[in-house]
Amino acid sequence: MSASEKVKAKAEQVAGKAVRKTAHALGNRTTEAKGAALEARGKAREMKEKGKDNLKP
């Protein structure tokens, strides 16, 4: 996994979690869903990169 992709994945996860938690505290369900989607995208990116690493000889 390249370092830059790893950083992007973690950044998306952290940002998504922060948005989700803040929106939940404020009662804003739309923004909460957007934060959850951002967090999920970061997790998917991380899994993709780990899969690519596992396929390398």
C-alpha cells in the first residue's frame, strides 16, 4: 500500500467519523449520513489497497 493512499484512506475515515459524530450530536441526519458515507469510502479505499498489496509477489 503506497503511503499516500494509506494517508488518504485514514484521512477520509477520520473526517467521516468527525462529521458523523458532530451531525449526530446536532441532530442533522442528512449530514450524519454523508459522514458515514465518507467514512465507509475511506474504509473501502484501505481494503482495496491492502488487497493490491496482497496480490503483489
